[in-house]
Amino acid sequence: MLEGASSDLSAAARPKDAAQRHDTGAPARPSEPRPEIWFHRRINLFSAVKDLWQFRELTITLAERDLRIRYKQAVLGIAWALIAPVILMIAFTLLFNRFAKINTGGAPYALFSYLGLLPWTFFATSVLQGGSALVTNTELLNKLYCPREVFPIAAILDAGVDAMIATCVLAVLFPITGFAPKTTTYYLPLLLVVLLAFTLAATIAVAAVTVYARDLRLALPLAIQIGLFATPVVYGASSISTSKAFLIIYSAINPLVPVIDGLRDTLLIGVPPNWISLGVGAASSLIYLLGAFLLFKRLEVGMADIA
């Protein structure tokens, strides 16, 4: 649609350009689209997703390249994927378990906090790395034809690899604490789908806006730090309020809430996740994802020129 509008505008401007060439003898300047039609782009979601799937191999290649670059010169290599959440777990256990009375449902606080840190670390790493993926890949962005979403999605894949490595710590934590995971762990795939949808929505939205507003790249680490304490990572959602209405609103605004509480419920307590909270979180994640994808496709046209 945008190309058609540009062609019409160019055709309409030809007489004027010709007159300018006749009067001044200078070469005509190419006409530009009117400001009112900028970013007015018709988006076909099915075609956009199909195009993205066709470039899946490129996405995997970018993710593999970034992983190699990140850990190539590091002495500890991929062990850093374990170190960060483990250190935070130890710090939270020493501080919050001693000075704050947090209801863990009878589970050891080390497991309680680590199950909150796993999804949060995946989310935070995805947003931080994927949010700047377009800006840091400017050369590829200008030379390579592909859906621009492949760059932030590659960062999410990298964060997923780190999360899977960090999950191995649970195999040590459960025996050390003398606590066994419950049989209700089969609910985990539902929780992971909500986590992935919300993470993808936040990452591609931040990546698109960062191209046009570079200050966001500097403000993002601060926002992530604030989000750590605004999300029930070191505490449960019930520690703030036991009101059902509050939990629903909390889950709608931040879908990580039902995901983290659901992980603790299914692995540590042995009960199904709160279906109302999880349903609200899943619905809001879907809305966030749809809105973020539409925003990304609207802003995609000028990314190569501005980045």
C-alpha cells in the first residue's frame, strides 16, 4: 500500500519536477510521501507470520552467532548462565528469609526464590538483549532482506538456552533441601506458553521503539531493576494482598504473576495453578503480543534508515 501511494505521489509530482528542470536546469529532487501517510501500512498477520517462519534458519543462525560471541572470550563460558541466578538466590535467601516473613507454602525459601528467578531472568535477559538487537545489528539490517523480527527473536532464543542451563540447578537444589517436586508438574507447558507470549510481546515492542527513541536503551536496565521487585520473584503475590480482584488486575497488568505463582503451586505445593489468574494473564499476554506485533510491523518500514 505504501509503495502504491509513493508511486502515485511520484507520478503526480512529475509535471512540477519537469517544470523545475525546464526553469532552473537543475535535476529534480525525488518526491517524498506525505507525512499523513507515513506508517499507514496494511498488515496481513498470516503473511507476516509465514514470512517469519521462512526465515527460521536465519533466526537460529543469529542466535548461535550471538551465543558464541557472548561466551567465546569468557573463562567460565556458559557457566555464567548459572552464576547470576544462583548468586541472586543466595542473596535473597540470606536477606529475605532472615529479615522478612514470606509465606512459601512450606517449601524451602531457596527453591521458592529460585523458581521465581528462572522465569524472571529469562524475561529480563530477553528484553535487555532483544530490545537493542536492531540497533546493534545495523549493518545486517541495511544489507540483509528479512523480517526484522528475527533479530529480537534470536535474542529470546539465546535467553531460552541460558534458562534451560539454569534449570539444571534445580536437580541439585531439590536433593540439598530434601524437598521433592510434586506430581502436578504436568501443568508447566501451559505456564511456559504464557511466559513466552508475554516475553515475545515485550521484546519486540521494546526493540521497535528503541530504534526511534534511543533513550529507552539507557532507561531499560533501570526499568528491569524496578520490575524485579514489582513482580513476585522474592515473594508471593499473596504477600501483597489476598484479594481476588487485586490478583486479577495484577495478573492482567503483569502476566508474569500467574506464571511465577503457578510454577510454585505446581512444583512445590502440588496444586493446579490459579485458573482465573492464569486465564487473565494468558488473555492479556495475547493482547500484548498482538499489539506489539502490529506496532513492530508499522514501524518496520523506516528501521533500516533510522537504525
